[in-house]
Amino acid sequence: MNHKNAFRKKTIKLNDQNKENSEPVHYDKGNKKQKYNNDLNKESFFIDLSEIGDLEVRKKIGIEINQIILQIIEQKNEEKIKLIEKKKKEKMEMRKEIDSEIKELKNTIERHKIFKNICNVRGALESVRSQVMF
């Protein structure tokens, strides 16, 4: 039993140490750890160029890496802008459709009002005719 307790204590200590240096975890209903998906925006990364001896070569490589990273960020921003524009277009189309439906409904209501007025006028004319006839 002491061996099991010692193993548990050691495991708990290791887990506590790992929690300090690890990424956030999510516990589901089964108490299993599921790591969040890493995103370029959330996780920083480091490339060690110290193995390359020549300083000029390291600078060139670093500059190229930075350019590639900037290109990736720019592409992501362009994709976001395109998505936003697409959503705006979809909203505008939906608004146009809704506006046209509202116009149709208003026209229908107006026609019904006119028809009702015509019916009232006919009824009034018929009652006047019947009074004149008698």
C-alpha cells in the first residue's frame, strides 16, 4: 500500500509541475483531458538559428521567416475581409427580399381596403336605389 501511495504522491507532484507549464485543458463529463486546438494567434513559437555559424546567413533566414509569417498573417486578414464582405452581401440580399415582401403585403392590404370601400359604396348605392324606388 505504501508503494501505491508514494506513486500517487509522485504523480500529483508531477501533475502540479506540469500544470504550471502546460496549456489550458478542458474536462468533459468523463473527466478526460482534451487540449484546446492551438491557433497561430495564441501560441508563439521559436526557431533556434544559433546552430548556423554565419551571422549574415542567420539574419537573412530570420528576415525570410518574418516575411513568410507576415504573408501568412496578411492572407488570413484578407480571408477574414472576404468573409465579412460576403456576409454583408448576404445580409443586403436578405434585406432586399424582406423589403420586397413588405411592399407586396402593403399593396395587398391597400387593395383589400380599396375593395372594401368599393363594396361599401355599392351597398350604399343599392340602399339609396331601394329607397328611391319605394
